[in-house]
Amino acid sequence: MISMQQKVFLISVCMILAAVSGCSKQPPTSSRKPEQTVSPQTGTVMPAFSSFFVHQDKGSKNRFTPSGYMPTGECLSLDDGWQYDVKDGKTCIRVVYDIACSKEGRQWAGVYWQNPADNWGGKKGGYNLTGATRLVFWAKGELGGERIEEFKIGGLGANQLYPDSDTASMGPVILSSEWKEYTLDLRGKDLSYISGGFAWVANVEGNPHHCTFYLDNIRFE
């Protein structure tokens, strides 16, 4: 009969021989299959998520439209074909929030990128973005110091026929005069129906004198 000490010795010898001979049952890292995404709602294994662009370039296959001007849009100007000091591609988005105008009104403004355009939840549309784990975008201020109270996705149509399945946000964000990449964490969110692909909100209090800023390469990943 083998004693306990002999068993321990034999197990140790086997482990040493396996390490020396490279006989570990675990395959090399390079041969492992890429990680798969599991839906937090159903537990279903999903295929790898490809980049899904809210806005890439003027004329690209952008999936959402900057149509949701808030509260009414009279103090906003948005040029999604701006061609100067672009971060990626040929164009970026230039937003001018007219502070002098806003001081005479509701003193805040924002824009929603929607699908379909002008959809606040009363129209069928949107996308199933299950598998995305983050929203990534580039932004910069014209002078630096511009304050955006909130960047967000989803949240449309809470009392409408076709509400977004979830929402996520970040902010406030103080912009630099240099391009910087920002990431909004979407892990654990229900992205099965999203009509509000991207939005921002700013106000007079955070920008008493000016608020002109730029956005580029907005995408779900």
C-alpha cells in the first residue's frame, strides 16, 4: 500500500514532468477562441459586436440623424460636414450653442441623434445593439473649458409606443481644446431597442460666455 507521503511525492513528480515537457492540458493563449459576449437579458451567447456608427463621416452610412433639437433648437447650429481640424476621416461635427440667445429663453440646449429622424418614441425604428459594451466618441472645445452637462444614449419615449429599452449617461464633461476620446460604459444595459443613439445637453450656467465644440467618430463597440 502506498503511504500518504509517497502519494504526495508522486503527485509532485508528475506536476514537474508536465511543466518541463509542456504537457499542460490548457492550450496556448494564441490558440484560444476569442471571447464571446453573453446577453445580460437572455444569457444567450452573441457573436462578436462590430463597430456600429452613430456618425462617422458626412455621407457615410450613419445610423442615426441629429434631428432632436432641444428644447426648440432656435439657439443651436450644427454642421455635420465640418472639414477643418477633423479627428478622423474627412469631416466632423461642429456645434455652436448661442449663449446670448439662450439667456433670453430656457437657458439650456441639446441635440438627440435619432432613428428614424424626429422620433421621440412615437415611431417604430431603432436598432438592436445587444452585444455592444460601450459608446466611444471624440470631442473637443473650440477654446477649451466648454462644459457639457451630459452625454447619453437611449432614454427616449418613456410614455410612448416605442420606448428605448434602456439609457446610460456621463457628465458633466469639461472639454479641452484638443481632441480627446470619451467612453460611456454600457455593460449590463438592455440595448435591444435603441432609437436615441446619442445626445448631449449643455446650459448657460456652465457656459456663461460661449459654447462651440466638435464631435467625431461616434460609435457603439
